[in-house]
Amino acid sequence: MASLQQEQTAARAGNGSVATATPTIDVTNPATGEVIAQVPDLGREQVAEMARLGRAAQPGWEALGFEGRGRVLLRMQRWVMDNADRVIRTIVSETGKTYEDAQLAEVNYAANAFGFWPRNAEEYLAEERVKTANVMLKGKKLVLRYRPVGLVGVIGPWNYPLTNGFGDCVPALAAGNSVLLKPSSVTPLTSLLLAEGLRECGLPEHVLQVATGSGGGTGGAVIDEVDMVMFTGSTETGKKVMAQAAERVTPVSLELGGKDPLIVLSDADLERAANAAAYYGLFNTGQTCISVERVYVEAPVYDEFVAKLTDKVRGLRNQPSTGPGTSEVGSLTSPPQVDIVEQHVRDAVDKGARVLVGGHRPERPGLWYEPTVLADVDHSMLCMTEETFGPTLPVMKVADTEEAVRLANDSPYGLSASVFSKDVARGEAVARRIEAGAVCVNDAVTNYLALELPMGGWKASGLGSRHGAGGIRKYTKQQSLLVSRFHTKRELYMFPYTPRMTRLIGRFQKLLYGRGKRD
Ligand code: TXE
């Protein structure tokens, strides 16, 4: 059951307005099946009140400037490190992931983000003086500036409650916005704990509020209240979010599903490729938007690669993580995931795939599925075409590079991909042909750690991007200024129109645009 601190945090998330009548949602530890806390399931009126408070707090936060806001966020970087073990254990308790998955892909990311955004926000959002080649505007001052949108709504998923929910709040705050964060109803505790941390670090009241509750209910109410929506989740829900946001012409940034391919060329370092496939396919129990979801291997090295991969996956401990170094692959996090994984494996086997390791639900409480390698798969199978989001690695033999590229691109998704070859120039040439927002050569996933490098999906994988200049500018509205400093009382083209002036303007246009050799 909820600790006193959790109950208090939950109550405060609703600004103390959580009446006893507010319905609650159980939070379950998916590794054990035990209910560990309850949080309020906030309704429309409560979300509207939070939005009002967030809007009221925003101008004061913006007025602190980059330096004042940066001080709070940088203090939070230290807080995350000082409280790392507590944060990790909270994440592990509500996601079922391993200690290391929470440490590396969540705490590490958050600590980095709480330093990166305050250090770079000012430069990314600096006013720009713009020069124009248009002679009609000579002498005028042109400026591009960025203003915070006001109130940002962040709707987060359950696979990375810190990185992909809370992590998106950091650039929004650095830009001077207030934020309403709607964490997944499956994993709200991490967001509540981090919000508590930000308050301890001096974030003014109501600048960041956590609206716990259901997707369509609380999440839908958030969409209707905010000035911009950052959503991470499934493509199906992303479309609904986009449609609802369209009602008020609210901008959205969407990070959606993926079916990321890993290509092993015949000249690859097979040891590295197999280690990378095992790790980047199975860390976080395969529940990473950019995890390796399918593998294509050129025929001459297929058997050797599959043998290496199978060996590595067979040695993995798939059990509850009770502390550092106690398990490699944790439980799944969201209840429907086990059924999806089971369905994909069964479908593959029914159509002729071989299970080389794994392939079952272990007999224990909680949401478990064994790390699984599937060989002899093809594109008639769900495991190669639909997002599995679980601990499976389907490996397909391809005749050559052309077939690998064609199949890698044969997907409605285009989030990321990776290519392995000892010939890095060849690897890079293949990478450039993949239809995805990010492609790694002799690596996978790690592009996500470079906060300077934009990360966003093509096709059904999303809209907009995280990281880089675009990762903070999306939380702002652009304003262009034109200031006319030296001018006459009347421009020549202004009223009244006369035949002489119209002819003169025509001649002037020909002089400007009608001369010169073209080809
Ligand atoms: O996510 P949803 P689900 C994929 C993965 C998984 C599938 C479904 O394949 O099997 O999505 O997961 C909130 N208005 N990814 O159903 O529904 C919801 O409460 C507003 C990939 O659990 O997309 C949660 O906070 N909000 C992904 C968030 O949306 C709504 C990570 C995401 O939930 C809403 C997770 C609505 N109508 C799953 N309905 C990635 N890209 O990393 C739900 N929500």
C-alpha cells in the first residue's frame, strides 16, 4: 500500500484538492503482482484547476530568466545523484525492470538532462538578427525570437517513467513554461517523487504539477487545457491525441512506436554485433521505443551469428531484480504486453519459425516472459512487422545487402535502425539508405544519449523530435519582429496606385529577378 510520503505526494499532485471522494488507481509491482500504492484518478475539473494554477505560476517562472531557472534545474541534477538509489528503487518497484536498466537508461539520462538543458537553453533560444536579401527591406531590423508557449502538457509512457515522461519536462521548464505532466497510470510514482525533488530544489509552486489518472480521462483533460502536447506512447493513441489537439489547433510532438531493424553485413564483427543485438534488443525487457525489434543477417554469416546470439541470450538471468547485479532481464511492465509477446511468438512458430531459446511465460506471479531468440522468420509473421515491445529477437536470413535494406524499409515505422560492418564507409552508406530518424553504425540506441543530436521518428513513428535545438524550440512560439527605423512618410508602392508607378515597379522587378544566365 502507499507509504505516507506517497499519499502526501499524490495529494499534493492534485494541489491538495484531492477530496476523499476522488477515485484512485492501484499501482502494481509488475515483477511480483503486489499492489504497492494508490494514486488519485483526477477528473476534468481537477485538471482544469491545475491548469489555472500552472498558468498563474508561469510568468514568475519565466521572469527568473535562463540563469534563475537554470539554478533550480542544476540543483535538481545534484538531487538526482544524491537520491539515485531511492529513485532507482521507485522505478524498479513500478516497472519491474532491473536495477541497472533504471540506473543506466533512466537516472543517467535524467541527471544528464538536468545539466544539459539549463546549460544550452539560452543558446538554443537566443534571439537571432536576420538579414534579408530583399532590397525592399534594406535598413529594417529583422529579429527572430522564441517565447515559451505557456502551459505544456506532457503525456508519458510506462516503459521509461523518468526518461520519457519526466525527461520531456526538463527542456519545457528550461524554456520558461509551466508543465502539467500526466504519467502513465501504470507508473505514476517516479513522476511524483521527482516532482517532490524539484520542489525541494526550489521550483516555485505549481510550475510543474503531476496529474495522475487514466489515459482517456485525465490525459484527455490535459490535452484540452494546455498550449502544447508532448506525447510518448503507441501510434494508435498518438493519432487520437493529435485529433483531439486539432480541435483547439494545439501543437503536438509525438514519439510513437517503432520496429527497429539491425542489419548484420557479412563483413561485420559478429561478436560485437551479437552482443549489441542481445543487449539493445533485451535491455529494459525489450520495452524501449528504439530497441532492436528485428535482425537481418547476410546469408554467409547467418548460422554463426545466430549461434553466438543464442549463446549469449541463454546465459541471461530473467528474474526479479533485488539490487545491483541480480538480474539481466526484468519483468514486463504493462499487463497487455505479456499477451502481445506470447501472440507474436506463437504466430511465428505456427508459420515455421524455430525458438532457439526462451519462448515461454515463467511460472511465477507478475508479468514475465523469457528472453527469446526466433530463427527462420520472415515478413509473413507479426514478430517482423508489428511492434512486439518485449524480450524477443527474431533473426532473418537475407541474400544480400539489397534485400536487407528493402526489408528494413518495409515497415510503417521509421524510428531508428542499426548496421554492422567492419567497413565503416560501407556501413555508413547502408545506414544512409534506411528510412528512419536515426541510424547507428556498429552501435545501436546510443544516439539517444547525445542530447545535442535530434531524435525523432519518420512515418508512423512520430512527429517532431527530442533533443538538439528542436527539442526545446518545440516548447516555444516563434515571433518575428520587423522594425522600420529609417523611412520616408510614404513608401512608393503605397496608395494611391498610378500607371507610372506600377510600370516603374514592373521594370524594377525585371531588373531584380529577370536578368542573368540560368543554364
Ligand atoms: O500506450 P498508450 P499503451 C507501444 C507498445 C505498446 C503499445 C501500447 O507497442 O504495446 O504502445 O501501449 C495515455 N488521451 N508503446 O496502450 O495508450 C496513457 O495513460 C490522452 C511505445 O500502454 O499509448 C499513457 O500515459 N492520453 C511507446 C500514455 O498515453 C492517453 C511507449 C501512453 O499510453 C489516451 C509505450 C488518450 N485517449 C508504449 N489514451 C514508445 N514510443 O516508447 C492513453 N493515454
